[in-house]
Amino acid sequence: MFNPLAGAQTIPVDCEKMIRWIRSNVSPSTQLPLSFQIPPDQKQNVYADMGEAQSVPGIIERMIVEEGLVIYDGAIGQIALTMLGGDENLQKAYHPLAVYWEGRVGELNHIRAGYPVNSFVYNQANPFAVSSDVRAYGQRGFIFRIINAHGRYNTSDPLDGKTEFKDFPTWPTIHWEDWKPVAGENAWVTLAALHLFHKKYFNAEHQFYEHLGDAVELRLAEELARAAILLQAENGGIRMAPLGTYHPEDENSVLGEVRHSWWYQQISTENNISWYAAFRMLYKITQKAIYKQAMDKIEYYFKEAWDAEHKFLYQGMTFKNGRWNSNDQHFATDVQTWGIAALSPETIDEWFGEGAAHAMWQVAKARSGALDRNGKLLGVGYTDEHDRISVEWTAGAILAAREIAEHYKIDHPQWAETAAADGRAMRRGVEFLKAEPAEGQVAYAYSSKRDWIPFGWFSHDPRVLSLASTGWMFFVDYHFNPFFLPAADLPESSLAFIGMK
């Protein structure tokens, strides 16, 4: 596998500036990271265009942008901090993990989803297999995918400050209203925990891990992995969320004795790519067979999700009429790029035939490549589109292009040259979405424009700066693939893990 960190001696200047922004964009009350930031003088204009002023979806979206921590975004920032190392960075990377392990923050008494509180069921045969008791360490469930970074329950609409809205769910007081324990976001918390565990406890000289059993990082990772394995379906895929997870399309659905089954009957390929990488790290660290078995089952799912004719992985599967059916309504760009970066071109070609990884990238580029007026590649969008750039997903595409370039350079040099050129073009292409929110800081926008994404959310106005985008661009510029642990045999100095003050 491509290991561009080998021989790195210095940190690119923008990487230092990105880390400074990541470290600064936190809640002053809890020190948890915030997923977004809007320049103060632009907030009212941005929020005025973010949903309807007097609507529940608009209020909730604005609350999330103003006060939310998407735990996936936080994990991306944590991995970046871990890569640099140094006591302060490692402490900041650890802090969210400590909060997740505690299971509560501020006014939010339960940020873990289990049973019987709120009735989240991972195993229909034994609902109590995953506990909602935050003190039941090792037996608890997923973390809710988005939490209020300030630890607030009651809050306000950042557009106009209103604290009540008559149509708000449950009661009129505006309050935090996203309680979805989704598999993919929890996989990234697991990845962040394992990167930090590896950084802190791997003894490179003697090739072993210290504190294997008592470190919170590993205990949290194994606890989340346990919940994920309970959600593994008969086709090997990890379901998107436990029973009981609300979705507007199944307001009245019941499976067994539990309401809300929509999420439970969905499998996301993207989520499974993330969990595959997490299980691989867990197996490498612990050598426990259960994690290798989980990987093997997910591999079976990937092979079922492969479109052999059109050379791409389906976005996911839905359980309907007694069987799992491929979701082919919408093309998911990141499934292809993350698939290449996480599984490796070598593995993809081994599974699906020589040149399969190259073909996956060509399909992704053809279907979602964003082009300038001259037809030059600038980045990628979210699905079948050519007029929107996702910075985060473009960064993943750059990593994928680099992996392809390295893999095919001997046997298929033209493919390799084209992929390398694509990576360089996309790196240049997203620069117009870079901002300098303060002196010595760099951050990247979420996307090039606000519009609906068919997977269930809106992309944001380019004035909305994103922790996920910035963290992924850090990975790009520091040449780091977050789906893998740093090469264990490389000396610390060659990884350029330098503390920053």
C-alpha cells in the first residue's frame, strides 16, 4: 500500500494553520469541537438562506450548524491532532473520547443509545444486550451521531433567537432534536480512538502495545465494535442503526415490539467501509478473532454490493419482501473513493478483476466530477452531478487517486499517470474554497453551494466552514490515509509527528 509518510521531515505550512483552526473551533463551556463555523459578519445572511425561518427542519438545521458536533467530524479532527502528536494535541484528541466514555455532557444525560431508555434495540432476541445505563461500561450502545457541543438541551434558533415554536416536536420549547445512533459515525469514533491508542501506547522498538486492556481509547473502541457486530445482518453488512431510531418515513412502523424500523432495515456501504477499517485496526491491535470474523462477513457484503456490469459499489441495501435488495436509486461518490482508499486497489482488483479499482475511479469521475468551463476536473460532488464540489469528498477522491497511481505504476503506467494528474488537478481545484478565518489559521468550506443531497441532508453555502473538510484536507496535504494505522515499523521521526504550541 502507498505510504507517502515515509521520509516526511516537515509539516506543510497550511497543515499547521489547519490544526490551529481545528484546535480553536471548540465550545468554550465543554471544549468539545464544533462541526462548523460561519464568519460572524456573515451569520445572518447565511442563516436567512438556510431553510425556512418558521419551519422545524430549518430551525433544526440552523441549530446543528451553530451548536452541533457531528461525531464523525470530531473524529476527523481528532485523527489530525493525533497525527501531529505533542501533549496538548493528544489531550485535545482524547477529550471527546472521555466524554463519550462518560456517556453524558452538560444537560445531556444520555448520549449513548441502548435499552430500555428510548428503546434502542440492537438484538431483537435480547433487547437488553445493549444497555442504556451509562454506568454499564462495556455494554452500552452507539453514541448519537450529532450532539450539542455545549451540552445544552434547551436552546434557540440562531436566525432570530426564538426559544419557542408551536410546531416543534414533543413540546414548543426549542430543544436539541437529533437522536440517531448511526453506525458510520460511530465507526469513525472507533477509528479516532484506535489512532490515538496506537500513537500513545505502541512501542515501536519492541513492537507491542502497552496498557492493552485498561486504556479508555481501546475500551471505547471495543464497546462500539460490540454494538456494531450485534447489528451485522445475515448478508454480512452492518445495519445503519438499531431499531427505535426515528425516521419520518416510518412514523408508525413496528418491528417486533419496537417502533421505527427504517434505519434498521438499511445497510450503507459507506458505513461498512468505515467499520471494515475499524475492525482491521482492532484485529491488528488485539488479535481477537471476532474482529477478523466481522471483516470476513463485511467482505461478503461488499461482493454482494458490487455492480459487475457498471463497475461500482452500490450505495447500500434495503431489506424488503424478505430479502436484501441493492439500492440503485442514487450513485454515492464517496462509496467508490473511500472504497479504493480503505480497501486498496490491490484488494479490489483481487476481488473484482484486474483494473476494477481503476474502473471505479473512472466511473466516479464520469458521474460526479465537477468541471470548469474548459472541462478540467476541479473536484467531485456527492452523486450524479457536475456543478457542485464537496471538499470533504474531493479530499477522499484525491487519496483514492494517489492510491491508484501507486498501485498501477508498473503494470498500467498510463492509468497511473492519469490518476496522479487527477489528484493534482483536484488539489488545485478546491483552493477557491479555502478561507483564513483568523491570522495563522486555514479552514475549508463544506461545499461550493447549498443544495439538497439525496442521502438526506443539505450541502452548505461556501461561507460555512467545516471541520470535516478541513481535517480531510489536512490528510491530503500531510499525505496520510486515515483508514490505516501509521506503518508500525517507521521510526517516530520519519512520521514527522511534531507537537505544536
